Amino acid sequence: MNQAPVSCIPTQSKMSKAKKVLEESREIQNPELDLADKNVSTFEEMPGLLNMTYVTRLTLSHNKIKVVPPGLANLINLEILNFSNNQIEELPLSLSSMPKLRILNLSINRLFTLPRGFGAFPALEVLDLTYNNLKDDSLPGNFFMMETLRALYLGDNDFEHLPADIKNLKNLQILVLRENDIVELPSEIGELTRLRELHLQGNRLTILPPELGNLDMASQKAVFKFEGNEWVEQIKDQLQLGVSHLMDYLKSDTYRMLYKRYITNKPPPPPPCVDKSKKISRIR
Amino acid sequence: MWNIKDKSPDVPVMGDFKDGKLFLRRKHQHDGSYKKFEDIDYSPVEISKPEVVGEKNVTKWITNMSRDNMACARCGDGFGAQEKIVNSTGQLWHQQCFVCAQCFQEFPNGIFYEYDGRKYCEHDFQVLFAPCCNKCNSFIIGRVIKAMNASWHPEHFLCQMCDMELAETGFIKNGGRALCHECNAKIKAQGLGKYVCHKCHSLIDDQPLKFRGEMYHPYHFNCTACGVELDGNAREVRNRSGFAKNDMNELYCLRCHDKMGIPICGACRRPIEERVVTALGKHWHVEHFVCAKCEKPFLGHRHYEKKGLAYCETHYHQLFGNLCHVCNQVIGGDVFTALNKAWCVHHFACSVCDQKMNQKTKFYECDLKPVCKKCYEKFPNELRRRLRRQHEATPKKAGTPV
Ligand SMILES: [Zn+2]
Ligand SMILES: [Zn+2]
Ligand SMILES: [Zn+2]
Ligand SMILES: [Zn+2]
Ligand SMILES: [Zn+2]
Ligand SMILES: [Zn+2]
Ligand SMILES: [Zn+2]
Ligand SMILES: [Zn+2]
């Protein structure tokens, strides 16, 4: 009986692009792992990855990952974790215990919620949640306990309010709320004394808390973005003159009184102004 | 699509207007612009002469008087024999004509406020005229303290050092702060480089003695160990556990103190009883280990050392370079600056795929983060369309490569 010949050529050519990168990386013990745009859908396609504890940066942008396994937290030396443009709907809580994680990019995913206790990161400095489906009740109670946070990107989500707890983010320098449905800001935002970038474009804001005037938003090193809101005339007039005029105006007695009266009367907020129904993050 | 139409009315809606006429009347009365409400001129009043804005009144009725030749101040008609007549500041009204100038309703419980010859119900008076307390931000009815360019409830105008009420005692303006007389004296003493003794309240001319956070003439105390009367060289020592922090401190003369062996602060040369900071090869009081530029204590925050001096992050950054947006470290070599940020050579990369970029790389911008061309093209079409529109709407700063 003749058997069919068995090939002895290695199956290298059939190996996925991701596997190849992992193998090469293991050979040279490269701590920075680039797996962007490798057509990966699950972590099973990256065998051995969760044991490569020497890795400090893991970039998985532009893949099709839906599920993040809790075992990812084994990578205890990870400082930068980038999941930008995947299809993640849920995260494991274990992520928050990663001791050295400083930069976490979850932009362009399908998050409707964050796990309870998510704010427990001991060293997180930059958190990018741009372009998900997060709203007021998506954030766990300890979200604003991340004192080490320098930059918080929440643009392109569905928030209507920012909690007063934002004041706990004492080191925050960058806060992006672009194109949410924000109807008002808490006065506590005035306690973020290190803030030097504030993006408020495309929300439903009409008025600003006088305490915002405490921030140094008119300085050379600061950026204040405000377009696409339905500001009351008085604020609109000041913005036309410049941000420094607005900041001075917010500090004035005149404005305090205007604000007080406005808040007492509480006119209904303007309707949403950005059509986000076509966002790909909406796909379920 | 952006939808940037301003829908706020010319006159902000104040209160609950159901009647179109009311709205018109308001417009006329106040020139139709909101500003006018703010411009109401309360004449400045000295603190010794408190002003009462809008006297609170209670409706008075006339019962047994001749009603001939009497007419209602509003409608001009006479009064019926049994009719109730309202009497206020010499004028008479039908009950139904005696109403708030704003809402035309009768005054709840007969309480109204007069201002500028008009009468208002409490609600409308507050909304229209009552000044706002600079401390608690609520309306002030009754006595208003006008001081330091703001209005205050009498119980909310306080000494900015000791929180004592100033409405009765008056205040002294010192360096933009309102102070009570005692605190002002303290500041004055400090200006002379001197202190006021916490025990006898007189100026301390010689070296003062600090004890439990206050300054004293040393001669008010004796050494805990040997009992000798103390001088300015005496030392405060924390030595007994189990008590509250301030109750643990005791005073010793220099001789008794030196027998105890305690680390000395590199700044003030005084002993360190509480937490010791060790840095730059010396010991420091927590509050004496400060930035060489701004002299603010680090209090456990990160500091940067350079040539034997310590700096806070801000000032190290300001004096010696930028912090990298990714590693948050001071940038030693070449610096990339763009999008209101700086990067070290190792970390200037696309924010989406982490691929390194250089001076020549063209990149896009999203929320002031750099995005390489390849990544930008992978963004959802819908997002790219919005970002593009936003870019067209925003005036571009020179030097932002796109
Ligand atoms: Zn009224
Ligand atoms: Zn008050
Ligand atoms: Zn004394
Ligand atoms: Zn002694
Ligand atoms: Zn010292
Ligand atoms: Zn400093
Ligand atoms: Zn860096
Ligand atoms: Zn990229």
C-alpha cells in the first residue's frame, strides 16, 4: 500500500502575520510589540503572547478584536496598551490592576460600559476612550479616582453631564469632551488647576460655570475649544473678542449674577446637534 | 451636520410668563436687553452704614374712614362702602389693584417689596433686584454689606485670615484682602519681620519662640527638663507618643535639647521632629524642602535635581526643557513640538498605531493628537467627515502640518 508523500517543508508560509511578529519578537526579546493591522480577531491567534511578560508596549490597533481576556493582566511590565480601532464591547476588570500601565488607548471601539472598579489603575496617565458609546451611567463609581491621569479623551461619546468628582483628577492637563451631548459643566471643573487643553466643541452647552474663570485657559500654553455650542449671547460676545475676554468676564460679578439667575430659571437645554447614528461603534 | 443656531430669546425668560403682554411690558421697561438688569445701580455704602435694599412691607388695610373723594392709585375708580382698601405710603388701592408690578398677582401674605417706586412680590423682587452674596451665591434680602467690590450677607463677610464676622467691627483692606483689626496687626508685624506674641498680644522684638504653631515671647515658658526660663534658642520637641500631635510638643532649653540627638534641617538649621526628607545629601523639614525657583514645598511630589538644587516639575520644565507627552520625562535631546505638546525623539509617534514619526512625516490631527496618514484613512468615513468639517470651521494655527 502506498502512502501519500508527507511534506517536510516547514509550514512557515501558512503562519499568520501575527504569529510571525510574535516569533521574531521572542527571538530578540523586543519589549515593544507592534501588532497593528494584522487581521487579528481573537487572542488565540497570538499564542504565547500572554506569557511575554517582558513586553512594555503592545499595539493592537486596526484589528477585529471583540474580547479582551483577563489574562492580559499577566503582562505586568506593560506601560502602553493600544487597542485603537477594534470591536471591543467589554473589558476585563483585571486590566485596572496592571501595575505599570500608563497609557491605555481604547478609541474607536464599541464600549457601552466600563467594568465596575475600572478606576483602580495605580499608574494610568493617559486614557483614550474617544469614539465609543459611553454615557453618564457607563462610568463606574471610582472612575474619577485616577489621580495620576494627565489626559482624558472622552470625545465622540454620549455623555450629558460631567460629575463633580472630576475635581479629583488633580493632575489632569487635557480633557476632551468633543461631540458629546454635554448640557452643563460642574463648577468643580474650576479646581482642575493644571488643565491646559479643554475641548468642548459640538455639545449642548449654553453657559459656563464662573469657576472656569479660575483656569489659565487664555495663556500661550493653553487650548480652549468651544465651537458648535449654543452659548448665551453674553458668552458668544466675549468669545468673539477672545478667550482672555471670556475668562475675565467669567470672573466678574456681573457674570456671577447672570449665571445664578440662569441656573435658577433653568431653561431647557438645546437639542442634540451632532448626528451620531451612523457611528460604526453603534454596530452590535 | 452642525446645527449652530442660537435659539436663546432676546430677553432671557425669568420666572414663568404665561401672558404675552407681560413679556412686552418687561421688554419696554428694561429696554429689552438683559444687561439692564445687571446695571441696576446700588449706590456704594460704607460698612458702618448698612444698606437695606428694597424695604420689606406688609399690606395695611383701611377700614373706618370716609370714602368720598378717594380713588384707587391704579385704576382711578372710587371705593365701595364695604370694600377693603389698601393703604401704602399715602396711596390707596382696591385690593385687586394692589398687585406686583411684575407678575400682576396679589402679594402672598400681603408681603411686598418697594423698589424705585414700584412694588414687587418677594419672588420677583429677588429675581430682579436682590444682590447676590459673593460667598454663598444666594440672594440677599435685608441688610447688604457692600465691600471689596462685592455684596455679602452680613454673616458672610468674614476676615480672610481668621473668619471672624466683620459686619459690626469693620475691616481693614490689606493687600486685596479684608482683615479684622487683630489679623491686620499680625500682618503688619510680619511686614516688620516680627511677630505678635500669642500669649500677651504685644510685639515680639527679640527672637520669638515657636510653640504648638504659635509665636511667643520665650520668657513665658520654662524648660521641660531643667526648668530654666527659656530664651530664643529654646527647641520645641515632639517626644511622647499616644497623645494628639499638638499636645505632644514640649519645650527644652538648648543645652537639654542637644543631649537628645535629633536631625537638623538643611534649610532652617533647626531640628526635625516630624517627617524627615532626605535629598541632595541633606535632611529637610517636609515644609522646607522647596523648589529652588518658586520656593513651594514639594510635599512628597516629584522633584527634579540639577546642579545641587531641586526644582518642581513646572519650573524644571520651564528652566531646562519640555516634558514628553508620552513618557512624561524631561526631554534631554531633540524636542518635537506640535499640537500644544512636546515629545522626545523616542516617543514622537502616531497616536493610533504607535509608529514613530519624524520631522518629515505628514500627519493629521484629531483632538490635538497626531494621526499618521495610514491610520487616518482607516478612521470611519463618518468620523473623518465630521473632523474635516470641524477643521474647516476652526481657524488654523500656522505651523500645524496636515
Ligand atoms: Zn410678582
Ligand atoms: Zn451669603
Ligand atoms: Zn508675650
Ligand atoms: Zn533645660
Ligand atoms: Zn527646616
Ligand atoms: Zn517651582
Ligand atoms: Zn518620551
Ligand atoms: Zn498611525
